[in-house]
Amino acid sequence: MEQLLTTERNIQSKIRDKEGNMGFWQEMDGQIKVFIARKRVRENHGRVLRLQLARIKEEQKKEIQSATQNRPVEAAPPVKRIKSEEDEEEDEDDEKLSKKVRRKIDVQSLDDPELDEQEKERKWRALTEDQLEDVTLELYRIGCYSPPYNSFDDTMPGIEVIDSQVDIENLTLRRNRNRGDIPSGSTAATSSTAPDSRMLAIARQGMEGDESMFSVEEQLETQKHLWSDKYRPRKPTYLNRVQTGFDWNKYNQTHYDQDNPPPKIVQGYKFNIFYPDLLDATKTPTFIVTPCDDVDFAVIRFKSGPPYEDIAFKVVNREWETLHKNGYKCQFQNGVFQLWFMFKKYRYRR
């Protein structure tokens, strides 16, 4: 209260001396009067509450004494509750007053020197979240730590209050921009499950006109993992390509030409599976090929570690070229598992 009155006197002196922006100081003078009036109302309300509480206790004491004299065997009559019709601010003040009393009792009971360590630990564990918060704030106040803990209502007018979590996020974003990790015009955070631009660039290397995107997954059975409680299992993202073209063997050369080409066939696949969040980055993902009911197709299944589930694709069942010079690649680098292969070409014989 003294600080508010001192601030009011300083503002009024500046208005009398006509220093600085008069409109600003007049606006501050009006706001400071509102804060002073609100503070006085709260103090008066708290004083009235304490007087009412003392009067109620005195009346209860007299009722108990009279009841004991008339009926010594019977118990004291129940305490009558007085319904308060105060507004919202008065209810908040009453709640703050009760919290102060509870904090004082909790701190005294927790710091009792007669208790041993086990008893103190048991009392601390028995506290609820609200009680633990109140006791912590009271210990912070008793220790005279800096900065002092104040409520939002005690903030001076004209001061902007910033949430701590928002401030940390903005600070992290500015640091990333200064390091060049995030473009200056970008404000949205990139999802941790989506592949970044670096991985997509690796997957798109050497993409030609006769290649197209391939994203037909094969449904697998429900998978259960021991780590699903702590890490959410999810399917990995991917960017697959299938290469098609004409097979100009002897038969097609005899029956087709450039104006009437043969039908295109699948010549190979290029699988790019993204695993940026593997818990064990030293463990290389693997794959296994299993036949389908249809002999012309097979299922290729990719396996990795947590938090990724297995993923499978249905491909053409033909023999692979396993030489590097023929386009075969199987590697795991920079969080991208690549499996590229072409099918063998057979010569037509009569």
C-alpha cells in the first residue's frame, strides 16, 4: 500500500510540474487510483471477515457453555453456517486468507525438529498438489529468495506479463534463426515424424522421367510392443519409386515397333524408408521377402527398432539384379534406409 501511495505522489508531482507527456501521466494517475481503491477495499473486507469470525466464535462459545450447563450429557449443537453473498473478489480474498493459515500450519508441522527423517518424508508424501504448492511458496517467502513471488493482481499498470513457456519457445526460435537452422520467414515447427528436406533430397536423387511415386502399402497383422507404453509406435514415412519401361526382347522386336510399342512392365523399385527417431541408431533396419497367394507377386517387409512399426509393400515377384553396376543399393545412412534393385532381363528364345 505504501508503494502505491508513493507512486501516486510521484505521478501527481510530475503532473503539477508538467514534466514529460501529460496525457500519459494523467492516464497513469487514473489507473493508480483504481489500484489504491481496490487495495483498500480488500483490506477493509479482510478486517470485516476477521471481526465476523471472532464474533461467531464468541457466540459459539456462549452457546456451548449454555448447552453444557442445561444438558451436560448432550453434545454441543452444530455450528450454524452463515451464507455469504459477497462478490467474486471477496471470495478470492477469503480463499487467500484460508490458504495463508493452511500454509503456516503445514510449514510448522513439516519442520518440527522432534520428527525423524522417515516421519518427515511421510508427511511430505501425504501432501496434495495444492498443499505442496502452498508449502513451497511459503518456504520461498521465508527464505527471502529473489525475485519475490507476486500475484498477477499486484502487477503495476503498463507492465506486460509474458508466460514463461511462451518466452522459452520464442527464445529457442530466435536462437535457431540466428544459427541458420530455420529460415527467417518460417514460423511453424516441423513435425518430428515427417522427413526433413535433407532426407527427401536423398530419396529424390537420380529420379528420371520413367520413374513414378510408389506408395501402396501391404496391410500387416496387429503388432504389440513392450515399448508402446513409453514411446508411441508409428509407421515410418517413405518415398518409394517404381521404374517402368519397354522390354525390347526378340519377341517384342518382332511383333512391335516404335509407333506401336509393347506394354510397359515393371523394371525395378527404389525404396526410401525414413527412420529419423530410432532409439538405437546403430541398429540397421532389415527387410524380408515372402511369397503371396498369387505367384506373380511378393511382399517385402521392412523391420527396424522402436518406435517404428514394421511396414510392407506388395511388389512384382521376379529375380533381382544384385550387382552394384546394375543399380542395386542397400544402405542405411543419415536416417534413411535405401533399397534399390532392378529385375533381371531374360532373352527370348524360340
